[in-house]
Amino acid sequence: MRINSKYLFLIASIIWMIPGIIITRRGFMTTPDSWGIWRIVGAVLTLAFFLFIFTRMTTKNKKRINGFEGTKQSVFNTFELKTWIIILFMILLGVVLRLLPWNIEVFVAFFYPGLGIALLTAAIIFFIAFIQALSRK
């Protein structure tokens, strides 16, 4: 399916937003025995780490998509192959972690909020790029 390249920003936003909402919600709904300061520290460190990664990734993809301006592109051109592989890896890692017999509630409690908020931030960046692309003629 080929679409106007500016809509790739909207697709990218949706692709990051859906897991961002799910992961953030799950992280905040998890109530491990210990809520302590370590949960907050872990969430902030996770957020900082993934913000660094996702902001670099979104900047790179925004430049690439802007290079398509005025052309129709395949939906799969939303991201480069490396990004699609990272997305697949993250999905598989999430599935594997849930299948493990360990009690990972403490891990989910500090890791998921940071990861989810970073994903939502990437979604917002792509949505802003979409709005900007719509305003250009």
C-alpha cells in the first residue's frame, strides 16, 4: 500500500503510541510489595536511557521521511529496517519476559513506566512532525 509520505509520520506516531500507552499503564498498575525510592530511581533511569535512544531514532527517521516529501511511499518505509528489527526485538522480549516463571512485578514496576513514557514521547515527536508536514504545501 502506497501513501503520501507525510502520513508516514502519523503511522509512526501510532506505532509508538499504542505500546507506549499499554506499557505505561501496566507499569503504573503494578504494585510490588516495595514501592520505595528504588522504583522511582529505576523508572527515571529507564526513561533517561530510552529517551536518549528514541530521540536519536526519531530524529533520524524524521529526516529520512522528510526526504520522501511529495512522493507516495510504502507503509513499510515508515521506519528503516534497523528500526523494524528493534521493534520486533522489543515485542519478542516483552512476550518472553511474561512467559518466564519468575515474579517480575518489581522489574515491571520500575522498568515499564520509564519505557512507556519514552515510547509516548517518540509518538508525540512523530505526531508533531505529522502536523508540521500537513502545514507545508
